[in-house]
Amino acid sequence: MAWRLFIHVDRDCGTPLTVQIHDAIQREIVAGSLRPATRLPSSRQLAADLAVSRSVVVEAYDRLIAEGYLDAVRGSGTRVARHISPVTARPEPVHRPEAQLVRFDLRPDAGDGVHFPHSDWLTAYDRAVRSVRLPDLDRPPSCGVAALRTELAGYLGRVVGVRAEPGQTLVTAGFSAALRLLSGALRRIGIDQLGVEDPGHPRHRRLAARFGLRPHPVPVDDGGIDVRALAASGVRAVLTTAAHQFPTGVTMSGERRGQLLRWAHDNDAWIIELDHDGDLWMEPRPRPLALQREAPDRVVYAGTASTILGPGLRVGWLCVPSPLLPVVDRVGVDREFAVDSLTQLAFAEFIRSGLLDRHARRMRARCRARREAFNQAVGRHLPQARTIGSTAGLYAYLRLAGQLDEAALLTGAACRSVLVAGGRSFAVDRPPPSAALVVGYAGLPRSGLFEAFRLVGETAAGLPGQPCLRHTA
């Protein structure tokens, strides 16, 4: 690559060479010429190309790394940061190069799939393909391939104490397909409303409504879902994220778990327990066992590979109580909910060979390091904020002190090219009492987290905000 085409150094202009190189690279990243993950030349090579001292290039690279534009990975060289992405629509004129970019994406779903185990997955897929039989290439069974159902039943029993036979374990194309399947089954037995957590995931509410169930918001507090409010609502089915509630991160208390299970038995009701990030439990205390373990006749256990492997791998699962299984089977036969057979066989091998356990250990170690960096960044730049909930998954719920205007903070942060979600966007009937941020911390390197929170902290300190560009998420 002819780097001199866009990095021109002028020794007579009065601007330091380091600044010229820094600005030239930054400008090309902003313009989109240098795409995310593009490898840059070594500092020695670029210095030789530009006929400057190597220390000049090193200093320019270091500044760009600290600002979040570049990543330096041992063995991979210096690359454009993966989290850099151009804003696709920009209705107002651009005055600052930085405003054209989403430099730091702190939303809770950002960075999913960043740590996909490419080599291990390729190994599992290769083994699955080499051992495939002719019947495996037929249309996949509506309930999932038998090999994966068997492996999932054993894995979930070992990891979270789920009590389900392979025949009760169904494979789906992610949680959206699982919820669609359950919605059809619930409607067949006369249930047309679904209790959903408030605050909770907006997508779950939209999916329930799309698949024919009226979502009924049920408050969540520091102990988990409010079972008294649930009982008063009259619904006979509820979707809950008991182990690590989304978005607050709270873990349902033992007392509340008992109340919820009694409610289900007393009202002939069903609990859908979504365990979306159980593999990434990072608390010193043991992670809670599944609710399903205590009431396998009343709890549908649901899970997905999206958190641990990324949403691009559309694999989910359900462990269905025996009384509900015939209805679910009838709905499943009518429509295709499962993923292709080869992916299922590869995932079965991924579990059987211990590669999933190894990847989960690596992911927990990475997430602990990112969580520690997140805590340090918050402590330095938002010292009055407080993180609540258990340490698990890829996100954290951050309560902000004082009377900060949450909307103004989000807008001001976007002006500085930091995207972050506010607590109010997850609420239905009960907005949080104070401003809050729901932060995804897994997609940024340590330097990116510190820089992003420096910008958020400066925004908070300067409220009320100043005019800025609008950004599209």
C-alpha cells in the first residue's frame, strides 16, 4: 500500500510530524478509507516510508490507540479498531471529523460475537461433517437433531441443574423461534397474555405481541420480579430472567423464587425461565441453579448460544415440562423452528468434546478483565455512579447520582460519538427513579472503555448539554 498517497508530511508547515501523521490516519478512518480491522504498517515500516524517525510514528500510533481509533494486539500488529463504524445517516452538516463516527458503542448488545472461537468451532464442524451419515442430511427434525438434544440435556443438568430428558429438550433457531413456538402452545391451551418484566428487554415484549400474546408488564425490584403484582395481574404465564435479570442484573432472591413457584402451582400457570448469560457468571459465590430444577412440571427452561458464541449462531433450546410437551410438539410439527442439521451436529460436538467448557472459561476470564476495567473507568470518570446487580454476562446497570437528565446525557454522549443505552428505554410503566445507563462493556478494549467513560463523564459534568449533531443508532 502506498501510504504516502494519504499521509503527507510537510517539514516546513510548523505542525509537528507526529500530529500530521496522527491527523492523516484519523482522517482516513473517519472517511471510511481505513476500515475496521485493517492492518497498518509497523511503526518501523511507516517511518521508513515517510522518512521520519520511528519514535514519531510510535507516538502517533500511541495517541490513536489511546483515543480508541487503533488497537494494538501482540502478534497481530496495529489495526483499525473493530468497534469503529461510520454513522449511516447524518441529516445535519458535519463540523467535526469525530462526529461522523460511532467511535465507542456501549450499548448492551454491542460486541456480541467479538470473541467467537473460530479455531475451536472449525474443529467441531470438521469433525461433525466427517462423521455425518446420509440420514443426517435429510430435513432436520422439528424438535432438533437427537445428538444435540442428548448433549444439551446432559450439559444443562451438569451446569445449572436442569432436570430434563433428551426427549423434553428441543432445539430452536434462537430464542425468538423458541418464544414463537411457546406462544403457539400457550394459545392452544387458552392463554393469551404473557407477564414480562418491567424493566425488561423491549424485544421480548415485541416478540410476544407479534406471536399473539399480549405482554403484561410486571414490576421488578432488587429481589427480582414482584410476585404479588404478578398474581394480581391474572396472567397464567410469565417470562423471567431470574438468574441475571435484564437489564438491572439483579438475581432473584430465594424468597421470591419460592413465591414464584407457588404462584405457578396455585394458578395452573407456566414460567418461562430465560437463562441468556448463565455461562458468564463471574460472582465469587456459585451461580444460582435453574428454577426449572425445583419445579420441572411448571417451568420451561430456555437458553441460547447467542451470548457465549454470538447472535450469528442461531441455536437455542427449550426444556419443556412433560404436561406441556405434547402441545409444543404439535405446534412444532406445523412449522420449522430448528436450525440446519450440520450446525446442530457441530454444536453437539462442540459440547461433547469439552470445547464449549473451555471457551466459557476463556470468556469468563476476558469478561472479568473487561468488567474490572469498566469499574475502574466508572470510578475515575463517574465516581458518584453505582453499579447494581450481579456480576455476570456482557453488560452492567449503572445508577447515576443526583438529578441528571438521562435524555440529555445520552444525546450529549452521542455528540461525542459514544452510544450508550439509558435505563428508561427498557421500562414500560415504571421508569427508574433516577437516571441510569445500561452498559455493554465486552466490545471495547481497556483503553476504549476509559476513553468512552471520560467522554461520558465530561458530558455529565457539562449538563445541560450543548447543540450537537444527531446520530442514528
